[in-house]
Amino acid sequence: MILSIKTDQNNPILRQKAKEVKEINAEIKQLALDMVKTLKANNGLGLAAPQVGQSLRLITVKPEPDKEALVLINPRIKKASRKKTIIEEGCLSLPNTFRPVERPEKITLEALDINNHPVKMKVKGLLARTIQHEIDHLDGLLIVDKKQ
Ligand code: ZN
């Protein structure tokens, strides 16, 4: 099912800290699957559960434009490079809004995959940026909240 994306930046669900996923059950798996479909349908790079009205720590990101989306549950940034870059970002929740955002260029990340297996990833460039953008959503932060 393709889900509807919350595009009102004052919607409380976009502004609150999302809860940890306690158990990766059938409901969570269905949500993840629907989010992957929704991301694809909207031609986006990443999507966080609060954007579809679920205040849960679950994100999906495209590792590369023509690759299948990854699902990351309870993602945590363990390390971030000192080197930062500033690139203009957009957001499916803020249509027609683009803002330059400064972020570390590389991150080390831990999460769970959809099968409850721990994942550790070292990522850089656009994927590192997308993951940080989606984790911001889990903390109730939008690109309009980042300091310029
Ligand atoms: Zn966004």
C-alpha cells in the first residue's frame, strides 16, 4: 500500500521524538514494506516513519538510485567524521523547500534490519547525508530547523 506523506510542517508527529521499535512483528514489517513502496512512488531518496504518521524509529533509504531501498530500524550514529559538507537538501514532507544543510561527510551506523539482525555500516557521501536527514526526522527535526 502506498501511504500518504505528512506535508504540514506543524504536524506534531513531524516534531516529536519517535519511539524505539520494541519488536519487529508483522505490523512493523508491513509498515516497512509500505514505506519502501511509498518512497519509490514518490521518487525519493529516503523516508522516515513519522512522515507517514507513525512515531517509530524506522527509516528507509535508497543506497543508489537504481537499487532497492534499505530498511533500518532503531538506527544510531556511532561515529561521524569531523569533515563536513554543505549541500542543498529537499524533503518529501516540505514540497518545494530546499535548504543548504551542513552534515558530517562520513558516518558509522548501527541498526537492525527487517529480520531483526544487527547491521553495522560505514557510509559516506549522499547515502550518509540521506541517513542523517532521516534520523533527524526521528528526532523531530526538519531541514528548516537546521542552522544555516
Ligand atoms: Zn525529509
